[in-house]
Amino acid sequence: MDMSCVDEAQLAAICAGNKVPEGAEPIALAYAGHQFGNFVPTLGDGRALLMGEMIDVHGRRRDLQWKGSGRTPFSRGGDGRSALGPVLREYLVSEAMYALGLPTSRALSATLTGEQVLREEPLPGGVLIRVAASHVRIGTFEYFAVRSDLESLRQLTAYVIHRHDPELAEEACPALKLLTMVGKRQAALVAGWMSIGFIHGVMNTDNMSISGETIDFGPCAFMDEYDPATVYSYIDRRGRYAYGNQPAVLQWNLARLAEALLPLIHDQPEEAVAMASEVLGQVPGWYREAWQGRLRGKLGLVGAEPDDHELAEALLGLMHAEQADFTNTFRALSGVAAGVAVLPPAFDSWRRDWQVRLARDQREGLPDRLRAANPAFIPRNHQVDKALEAAVREGNLAPFRRLHEVLQRPFEDQPEAAHYADPPRAEERIDHTFCGT
């Protein structure tokens, strides 16, 4: 599909989902999923269409998907459309996630359709084109497993291995090795989320990508003050997907993938369970290693010592007790290291312990390492809300564009944009976020 000869009008029609590019054969993907722990055997893309695949400039295969382009066989009575707000939200947060250095789907375009969509009220409609390494989810495997469709499950597994992990094809048990690779990718991803205070909000199995990318930015949010119990999603009334629960949900979701793969792991059920359980038993270790590596980086440490995790956890405990801002506290460490900032008095004892530990580590380049590991800017909920309100209610995209510009350089100080790093005032707090459906 050569887009170089497509004129502006055709491109707008493609981005809005009104024109299918030459050579594309759009499909809606089927999958199942555990939603808040409850299994739903048929879900699928209710407001998304897979446009097709392209090879990028690095030779990597990428999916292109419309979101909000209309009804599909899985719309379940819905209109398949999207309001502009959720489209811009995913655009903003997914691109911020990329700039923060975490694996993520990306936003190619956001298009105002000119139509109204009816939710609680009429809202301007929008369509997003999303790019991802693939859109295969844990729930995709569950879809065939619950139907005992062993042949389709085998084909899906072979396809995913060929696409994401071709080296596994020659393994004695490719399905078991795939479980291992997915586990390692998702453990590293969740550790990355935790390191920036990100709360996905709906870690259902149908929202967890086999490729290990962040995907489906619905009621996601970033913490302000540090509290492991933080929940923003309006539909997560019991806190299943709270910030501090994300590592445990990672393990639970991978267990559901393991269950789906059991028939391919071994033809004897007891043997298959034993083999899968051995892999699942390693997940906490994979996560712990990734999380501790992230924390050492956030403290500016190059080497590793046995007590480093306790030092980091002590800081998190202080932040919780003092209701300290997660992002700004870690960012302040670079200023402390450079001698141009201080931490609040309550952190004095911890700061001395940290400096003793730093004395045994590589001091050269410490402030720069700390700045590179701790962003100054994240998509703060109140700033995102203001930008979306201006776009949706007033048709004013200037605040959105400015916020997007700032978030493309999250590790730079940007003095002219310093207010984007400020925590919300009491009247600016956003306590609930909503799914874009």
C-alpha cells in the first residue's frame, strides 16, 4: 500500500474510516476475555477494524487499526462509533507512553468525523488510527480454547510465534516457550508502568497484548500523590486494578493464557499443568527483577547491592506517609544530586542513607542519570481533562497540541512549561476516569 500518491481528500477519507485503502481487507477481530475476573466467551472488536498490515521503515510488521469507525459483528447493539474525547485521550497518552520509553501501541492519526455520537449527550465523533506490533491478546487464545477448537488454537499459536518469536518454532514445546516469552514481556511492561505511576485501569485479559505493548487506553491515568491503593477507573469499584495490584493481576492473567495453551503444551493434562505451573512460578521473579532494575535506575544506581530494594521501598513508604507526589519526588532527586534542590525534612534520614549508598556507586554523571530515569512531565489527569474539554466543548485544539508537545520531551526540564509538572489543586483533582465506549 503506497500512500505517497494519496491526495489530501483521500487521506482524510481513509483516516475517518470512510475509504478503504487499496489492497486492504478490513476485519474485526474476535476474542474472549476475563473482565474484572468474569469470563465472557465472545467479545471482539465492537468499534474497531483491523485495516491491514504494513512493513515499517525498520522492516517490522505493523497492524493498522481504525477505532470508532462504525458497527462490527461484535458491537452488541452499539453504534461502533467513538466520541472525539476518547480518541484524543488515546492519542495523547499512547504517544506520551512512547516518549517515556515504554512499549506501546501508537497513534497515527485522530480525525474529527463531523458527525455527532450519542452517549449521555450528543458529542462530536472521532476516529483513531492505531498502530501496534499486533492486536493479538490473551483473550484471543481464550476464544479458541473455550470452544475446544484445537486446530484454530494451534494455528493461532504458530502465527504468533512466526510473527513475534520465530526462534521458538524449533523448540521442543513451542507453546510453552511462547508462554515464557509473553510472561517476560508483560512482566517488564508492568514494571515499567509502575515506575512511572501509570494505572492501566482495565487489565482484563482481552486488553493484554501478546506482544508486550501497552494497549487499550480507556480509563487509564497517572498517579499524583503516591498511594498503592489508587484507582481512577469509574467501573473498577472494588479496586481490582488499583496501582498496587497490577503485578498480581499480571500473574493472574498469565495463568489464564497458560490454561488456554494447555492442550498444546502436552497431551496429558496433568503433565501440561505441571509444565505450565513451572513457568508461571517464575513470573514473580521476572517481575521483581524488572521492578528492582527500574527502581535502581530511579535512584541513580549503576551497581546492584542486596539492600537496594529496601532503600527504594523505604522511599516509597515515606512518599505514601507524606502524600508526596510520585513523579515530582523522584524528579527532585536529580536536583538533590546536583546540589540545587532539597527534599522535605521528613526525608532527611532517608536522604542520608541514599547518599551513603551513592558513595559506593558510580558518581560520575549522576544528575544526568537521574534525569534520564525520572520524567519531569507525565499526562497529569487534570491537564489531560482541560485539553480534552477545550477540544470537545469549544473546538479548540490549541491546549491539546501544547500538552502533546510538552509530553514529547518528558525528561527535559522545559522551564517555559513548568506548570505542566504541577500537581492538581484541590479543585482540579480528577478522581474518576471513564471508558471511551
